[in-house]
Amino acid sequence: MVHRRELNGEELIFGNQGDLYENAMTWFDHGTGSIWSQPTGEAILGPLAGATIELLPSSITTWREWQTRFPETTALDTHTRAPNFDLDDLSAIVVVGDDSAAIPIDVLRREHSITLQVGGEPVFVVLDPLVDRWSAWSLLDDNGDTRSLVVDGAALTDPTSGEQWSVAFGASLDGGEPLDRVPVFSSFIEDYERIFPNGTVIES
């Protein structure tokens, strides 16, 4: 989960506040001491209460694959232990504007891909068939029309135009424009329902 740490043109510097809110991490910003919710990016206490920073698209991938595509990357390695929870216990949370949807991983494994509307935008959520990760892509093309996507091995294919993109990064395999990524992150479903009470849970 990645947020833009800028508010009204000012760069915020965050630290781990140490407490949980709705079973999720909270931050504080060094400038005002306001407390922020990680999943929503909203300040919940302090002078900036009610302000929200933008949730940005991000990727789950292997270091080898990322390094191949972005060889100049600098990475922070904290040598932490692997998480002690099972991926199957989580859901993929898609957020567009003020709207959200949760797709349990067992549903995504069964369906492989799901097309849905979130915040009025058509979204394609896919589980990579080669690596255990998920991604979400906007189905709006450059003209504002809705395209279709299907999973074709390690590629996403528009069956109408035949154009293809990589599942991992949405890069065009035909030299065209990349797909637009939609923010998606993981959460336990019970936490999602507390934090996003007006959200939608996709059952099938």
C-alpha cells in the first residue's frame, strides 16, 4: 500500500505511530503530530483530522522480476521475517475515489480474473497465473471507451484489437500505451468491512 505524502502542496514526513486503528497501522506526521489511518490515508486525530492523502497504485512482484525491468532501483532490505499469515486468509481491496470493493483470494483463485465497477470505473482484477500475486487495471482506453481483457498466459489480451499487455506491469507488448493501474492492496475481510463499511464484498 503506497500513498502520496503530499497535502496541499506540502510534503509530509511520517513515522509509525505504534497503535492500531480498526486493526490497521497508524502513522503520525512530524509536522503537526496528526494521526493517520494507513488503509484510508485519512488523518483521524490532530490538526489535520479529516484530511486525506492519495492512495497510489503499487505492485507485488519478485525482486528478480522488478530488477530486470527497473535495474537502477534502490531497495530497502530490513531482513524481517516472513509474515505469519496465509495469503488465502486475505482479500484484494480495490479503491477508486470514495468507493471500494473486496475480492476474497479464494474467489480470485477460482475465477482467475474479475471485471467489476468501482467508483463508476470499469476495473479488471487478475491473479497472475505464474506468480501468486494480483493486480487491478482500468478498462478505460485513451478515448474513454471500455475495452475487454482476458488472461492469455502471462499476458492480458484485448480480444477485439488483439493488443496485449504484461500481467505484472501492464506494459504493452505491442509498443502501445500501457494499461492504467488501479490501487489494490490486501486486507483481512473483517478489517475491510470495519474500515470501509459502505464497500462491496465480491462473493463470486
